[in-house]
Amino acid sequence: MNLFDDIRSTVLDALDAMGRDGALPPGLDVSAVTVEPPRDAAHGDMATNAAMVLAKPAGKKPREIAEALAIRLSDDPRIDTAEVAGPGFLNLRLAPAVWQGLVVQILSEGAEYGRSALGKGKRVNIEFVSANPTGPMHVGHTRGAVFGDALANVLSLAGYEVTREYYINDGGAQVDVLARSVYLRYLEAHGHDVAFADGTYPGDYLIDVGQALRDLVGDAYVDQPEDVWLAPVREFATDAMLTLIRADLAALGVRMDSFFSEKSLYGTGRIEAALDALRSKGLLYEGVLEPPKGKLPDDWEEREQTLFRSTAHGDDLDRPVMKSDGSWTYFAPDIAYHYDKITRGFDLLIDVLGADHGGYVKRMKAAVAALSDGRVPLEVKLMQLVKLTRGGEPVKMSKRAGTFVTLRDVVDQVGPDVTRFVMLTRKNDAPLDFDFDKVLEQSKENPVFYVQYAHARVCSVLRKAADMGVDVADAALAGQDLAAICHPAELSVIRKLAEWPRTVEIAAQTGEPHRIAFYLYDLASDLHALWNRGNDQTELRFLQEDDVSRTAAKIALPRAVAVVISAGLAILGVTPMEEMR
């Protein structure tokens, strides 16, 4: 249950009654009526904008509606007070029994508390990471991997059927470069002196691949022309890189449901089918692109190409799909790939891309809109850069990768839990600073530690309560009389717990899993504050000396907090700690 939705239903019922009684015109559109936390907690537990949004269609003053609505809501035993504020907002305070009942609900539902039916019946494809299979993943891929996985988790909790997909870019020239690079390592494994030309991949990660190729084929490719070995080495090298990528993802705790090969689109008629679908809608034509603005490139010449009329679906200019020589542009297989997603029956497509793909968004959205007749939306989440530092200095490149810091470098140094949480402490379109020193600090300034510490503190309390003879099982705690949980400081923590289902839905609707990390930090802060107040006020202590019954009631609240923290960390892919190391 979402308590905010429940109270909103109560508000709507009261408005409906007012319509039947003549206090409001019947049949008003109430879709814009909300019940939310007030901006200032001192104003109440919840606030509704009902009077403000209905005033104009009702032909009444907002305060007049708010005052009449307040009278009706005050009759509900769950609502202690309903006070009109400002021009017509209505602030509500709920009875302590409502908050105590919420603790019982959380203990009864466990990890299911916060689950939503928001996306029921809707299938979502999230394509993320999709690194070129030419080497180990770098720290930029790490952020995209964590973001995509956490987004998939939050959408699943919100009721969507989610498919996590990796698009293997194995159809372009970069895999030929990979093959040539592996061939050099293969020759090296046979004792040859080799030199890596510009454009090849010199990283040490290919040494083992070259040796594995030698072990497989012996000297069969030594001194052979490229047309003999390029195709088989390309396949061998791509498979080896995908094995490496899968291992890196596993180290980060990321799993994929599907790996889709770009190469599978070529020579199978799938690109042609996607373009035929556009052609049948009158969206392909033969034309000449306008020259780029500013100084023309030296090799610029006007050439007739096959163009997609993407401007018909919101793009800035039409885009080529076939070059004048009859070969595909890079855009053509991307169109085919997204057409494949549409034909698989997804209701929503989400692409998680690097910030350098920003110029690609409009054309891809146009293609999906055209191919699905506007039925399937495409959302693109761009990931900004990650800046790695240690001691205030930039972290240098990986020796193994040769040119960048790898995902495995980060995970090996700080662990997957820290890596994942920190990657979600900023919105995806904001740059992120990852300080290796600070992410391992044990302080309030380190959100990973702060949230983990809150969960560990609760586990410690439960162990001590069990030593006192308290049955700390969730079912037993839920069966206690929780009237002892009534102090304003305790009720404040429960109000934060009430926001959890709403937070899940908002994070799913906006595609912003960082909201979960922010919420967990705030919840942990509230728990730590309550703990500290217990140092001076004995009635706020979770463990009530020599009073097993009262202790059982008191620890129900921190246990409910731990339930929600654990559920939130599950979305982030982080393991809740029972003891701090």
C-alpha cells in the first residue's frame, strides 16, 4: 500500500461526495489532484492541492473549496487535523495509529513493501553498456552498467516486465582492427617481434588472447596473408572479448538477459526489412544533404544518397541510411536493431548511452516513432563522464588496458558495493567525481558507509534484543502493541518510511534510480538522529532496560527501517551489511 495514494483516494471520495451534495459541480476532472509531503514538515504530514486545481473549473475560490473539504476530511478517524494554508492548500496531520499501522504493514510485507502496479502489463527493453567488443570495459562503461541495472531493478519493482539487453557492436570496422591486434599478439606468442601500428590495440589484455589462439591453431596463420586468417581470428577475438566483458559485468553484479549481435543484422534481410517499413510510409527518398555549416571539409562533395525523412518525426534534418556507393551508413543497422525491438513487442525502449551520443538522440527517436507509428516511445539516458581521483590527483590509466582505467581496476580497489552506490550518487546527466580515498571513509560524508552503518546498527540492536529474550522475528514484532511508538521524533522516521512506495514510482516514472540512493541517505540520517536522541532521552531508546515488552515495541521501528534500507540497496545492487568491518 502507498499511504499517499490511500489518502488521495480519501480526498477524491470526499470531493465526489461534495459533487453529489452540490458543494461542487458534479463530474469535475480530478486527475491533477495530488497528495504529497509538504515542503515544510512543520506544516503537517501531507498536503493536497485539490482546492487550487478545482477552483477555476468549479467557479469557486480555492479557500472556499479547501474549507469545505477540510470539514469532510476531519470526519475520517485517520486524519487528526485538516488545516487550510495560503491561498487554498490543505495540510493534513494523520493520527499516530496510522503511522504505527504502517510499521506493522512494512514488517508484514517485508521486501514487497514498495512494490507497485504502475507498470503492470508493460514490457520494457533497456539496452545498456553495449561496449565495443574490443577490450575491457572502462570506468565510463561502469557508470552506464550500474545505472542501467539499477533502472531495470526499480522498473521491475514498479511492476514492469524488464529485459536487460547488451548490443554487441560486432559489425563494424573496429572488430577487424581487433583481429589484426590479436594476430600481432599471436605472432608475438610465436616469438616474433611485432610493432603496433596506429589504430591497433596495444593493451596487455590481448597477450593471453594471442597465446590462446596459438594454442588452438598452432602456426597455421604464421606468415599467411590477411584474407586467410582475418575472418576466423575476428570471430575468435570477439568471443574472447565478450567472455572478458561478461566476467567484468559479473564482478560488478550486473546480469544481462539478452546479448544482441549487430552482425546478425547483416546478410539476413533484417536491415532491408526495417528500411522497407520506412519506405512503405513514404519516409525514404533519394536526395542530397546540405553541406555542413561552417568551413567545408576538403573532401566534401554533393552525392545523392538514400535519406530517411526524420524531420517528419522531430529531427533537425533528414539522415542518410545508404551511401551513394550502396553501402549502409552506421545509422541503418541501428534502425534495424530498434525495429527488431519493436517487433518483439516491447511497450517502451530505453537506451543508456554515453554523453558523446547526444547528437544521435533525435534521429533515433524519429526512427522509432516512425517504425512504431508513435506507439512505442524511446527514452535515451545519456551518461556523463566520471572523474577518478586519489589524494586530489587524477588516477592514471591502467597498464593492462593501455589507454584507460578499467571497470575491473575500480571494482578490485573498492569493491562492487561501493562502486555501485557511488555511481548512483549523481543524476546520470551530471558529471560524477569518484574519489578513491573518500569512498572508503567511515563518515557521514560517505553515503555508502552512512547507509550501510544504519542497517548494521539495526542488526546490532536486534541481536541485543534477542539476548534480552525478545522474539525479533518480523511476524512477532508486527504482532506487538506499538502504541509506545508515539514520540514526534519516532513518527518523523515513519513519515519517511511512508515515502518509500512513492519514491519507487517516481524513480520509475522519471528513469532516475539516483533518487533511491538519495532517499536511503535521508532515511539513514533520520535513523541515526533518532539513535543519537536516545542517548539523552531514555524513552527514545530502542532497548528498554528490563522491559522486554516495551523493547519489542520499540525495536519494531528500526527493524522496519532496515527492511526498507535492504529493499533500496537491492535496487542499487548493494549488499546490506549486518556488521561493519
